[in-house]
Amino acid sequence: MLLPRVSRLLIIGLLFNCFSLPVLAQSPDTLSLRLTTTKRTYRLNEQLKFSVSLMNYGSKSVYILAELGFGYRSSFVLKILDSNGKEIESSYYPDDSIFSSPDDQSAFLELLPDHFLGTIFFAPTREMIHKPGKYALFVEYRPRFSVKEVKVHPFWGEENGMLKSNVLHIDVTGRRRAKKTII
């Protein structure tokens, strides 16, 4: 039995809306997370260094936690994948604990449209990545408070979901050998 045209359109519309809701956290009209670096190749004996920025591409201001840091008790979580797409465990992971209260209005920053807030991450490459190879890095922004907990609005909270940055591809090479001096 064929459904009338109006019923088919209604069902298609409902399905489209159901499947499009999860992309709200990654919408180009809201916050976006950007990961950048000045180099694509690192040696094991150098510092891994990149910047991460939260950008407001929306048409209205949004409040975010003003202090950014790395770690599970902070704002950003760094993920490193090997060439097979498997997440690697590092011996070093920053834990920038940020002690903010949802009641403290000074702990939040109003991010205006077309503005960003960022920070720079650096760590010894050999402690983050243990051997030469090709790796993919990305960062997740995990809001620490619920919209209901804070007094500033509109606030990007847990209800808005986690943001995932773009993926950076880097090559890690072995240590540069010291030149032998013949006397």
C-alpha cells in the first residue's frame, strides 16, 4: 500500500530531523574547536607543540569557562592515534586541574561572535609518543558544568555536548644522532 504524498513527506521530514539533531555540537553556527601546529614532523627528542582554540562562529555571544587547560579535570583532552587508528597510552599526560565554582561569575568569559580563546600545549614528544611513526592528534573540549548550574547565559555547558577538533597528522622520527668528533 502506498502512503499518500503528504504522509511520505512528513515521515521523511521527521527522519531528517531525528538524524540531524546530534550535529548541533559541531554546527558551524556555534562554537568550534581548532587545533594547529607550525610543523608536521617532530623528533623524539624535541617538544611537541600545538595551539588549540575555541572559536565562536555564531551570531550571538556565548559564555565559556575562562581558564583553559589539559586533563580530565580540565577543559581539553588530547587524543593520539597510531597509524592503525588505535589510541595510544602515553607515559605523560597533563592534569591541569581547574578549581572553579559554577557560582563564581568571574570564572566565565563571554566569547563574542567571531572571537576565540586559546592556549598552547607543549610536552616532550618522547613522553607522549614512544616510537617513530605516523600519528593523528585531536582534542576534545568537555564542558565541566551544566547550563543549570551557572548564572551566566547563554553558557556552553554539558547539555551542548563535547566538541571535537580537527585532526592533525604528524610524523615522528628518531632522535638526531650526535656527530662524532675525531681527535
